[in-house]
Amino acid sequence: MQSSVPVKEGDTADTLAERVQAEERELYPKAIQLYAQGRLKLVGRQVRILPE
């Protein structure tokens, strides 16, 4: 899964990393759940999310 986070004026490597890690903490459980449900399919170099 992918997501984006804004890069804000005045960001440091630490503040940006904190924002990225917060987003990862949201996405990882969702990705693991999709994998456990067998809803991920590799098509070439892309992963597709299959419907329920």
C-alpha cells in the first residue's frame, strides 16, 4: 500500500520521518489484513487488491 504525506516548510529529517512513520502505522495493519484474507494478487510488478 502507498500513501503520501506533505512536506512542510521547516520540516527536518526527524519531523518528516515522524509523519511518514505515523502513516505507516495506519497502513501496515490494513496491508497485513488484506494479505491474510488472500486479497492481494501480483500482476507483473504491481499488486492488485481483490474485491471481498
